[in-house]
Amino acid sequence: MAAVAFGSMFLAVYLNGGSPKAEAEAANEFEVTFASELHDGDKRVLKVGTKDDEVVLIAKYQGKIYAVGNFCSHFGVPLDGGVLFDDKVLCPAHAAGFSIITG
């Protein structure tokens, strides 16, 4: 799963499980071009690599934009197919909730 750091309308992605401190220079930055189009409760996928599984879920909650990994850690199901309820996206396979704020 990708670790993410979000600031402004740019997203730094650490695909190898690294951290901002350890891989600050190796991170890739991606512009979230659709951020201004999101309304509270909306979510969309942002592709951050060349592989199909290199995507993050971008969501807007209480006026703020958040980014988390897009796959359920239990079953590997894409979370963008789930429902955003409060600050949690629910896995469409088994309804486990993942906070978009804390991951």
C-alpha cells in the first residue's frame, strides 16, 4: 500500500512503504487536478504509478482533502467502490471501515 503525504493540491507518494523523512528526495509528487471539483463526501482515484495497483483514494470530508491507499488491507478490494460514511470509507467486500484521516 502506498504511504501518502498531502499538502496543498499536491500529493507526495512513497510506493515502497517509506516515509517522508526517509525518502523525501525519492518521493514523486502528483498534482490533484480535480481537487477543486470535489464536494464533501466525494472520492476519486488518482493514479500515481505505471501499475494498475499504484493508485490512491482522494476524498473530501468537512472541507478538507485527504489521500489514503485505495485497497482494503484485508481482501485487496478497491475502496473507491465503497461508501464514504463520516470519515471512513467502507470496504465494498466486507464493510470494514478505514479512516481517510488516519488511514
